[in-house]
Amino acid sequence: MAIRGWRLVTLVLAALALTMESAHVLELPQKMQYGAQMYSAVNTTLYKYFAIVGGVYQVGSIVATGVLAFMVRKRVSFSSTFVSFFCLLLAFGVWLAVVAPVNSEVADALRSAPESVPMLWLRLRNRWEYGHVAGFVLQLIGFCALVLSVLMETPKVWKGEKSASKASERTREPVMATHAR
């Protein structure tokens, strides 16, 4: 039961972390069309809570997946869980190496020369945007590996039943009865 509960926590954190990068990817085509002033206005105001909340989600998903990998180390799902952990960790490494330095440079410019920020954002835009795309791809692979690790240990047949078709009939009956009401 502890593994099942920890899997739930891990899946939720990984899904929430994925939403942050997914949002960046969905916004990318429109934002790449923005001029310096609009891009700067959006990026210096919109993402405040992405850093605060998104950081908790991302680091939380890495820690939770690492703990889960340890918990399932002797199970068939270990390899998929470990791949998930590695991809989530790698995604965070991409953020640290590619995106975070841009954030720092912009934050420094906001303090010392705010008028330079729009052109700075424009100069660093590709690095910042495509760094998020790389993080999204890695987080998506990590999330899929995590889901696969759960599915690997999901029984195909209910306990006490001899075939998958009987299990299928058993699960269909309550659903059909619910819809008939």
C-alpha cells in the first residue's frame, strides 16, 4: 500500500511539473512573434509563480521519483522508474544550464539597467524558449516512463479469475448497471 500511495504522489508531482514546461511550449509560437517591448513585458511579469510553484513541482517530482525507484528496486518496474528519475533529473539540469542563466542575467539587468531588458530578452529569447522545449521533451519522456512503470505492475486479470475476458465482463457489469439507472 505504501508503494501505491507513493506512486500516486509521484505521478501527481510529475504531471504538475510537466504542465509548467507544456505551457511554455504552447506559448512559444505566439511569443516568438512578439517585439522586444511585448516579449519583455510578458516574460518579466507572467512567470513569477512559475519559478516558485514550478520549482517545487519539479524538484518534488525528482525527489519522489528517486524515492520510488528505491522502493521498487527489486521489482519489474524498476528500470522504467529509474528512466523516469533520470529524465526528470536531466530536465532540471537543462533548466539549470540553459534557462536559469538567462533568468539571472535578466534579473541583474532589471536591477542595474532596466531600460536594457527588452533588447536583452530579445537577444536571449531563443536560448530561454528552446531550453524550455528541451526540458518539456525530457519531462514528457520521464512522465511516460513513470506511467509505464505503474502499468507494468497493473494486473491484467483480477485475483481469482482465470482469464482477462472474465475480468473484463466483471468490470463492465457495474458500469452498465450505473448507466442503466
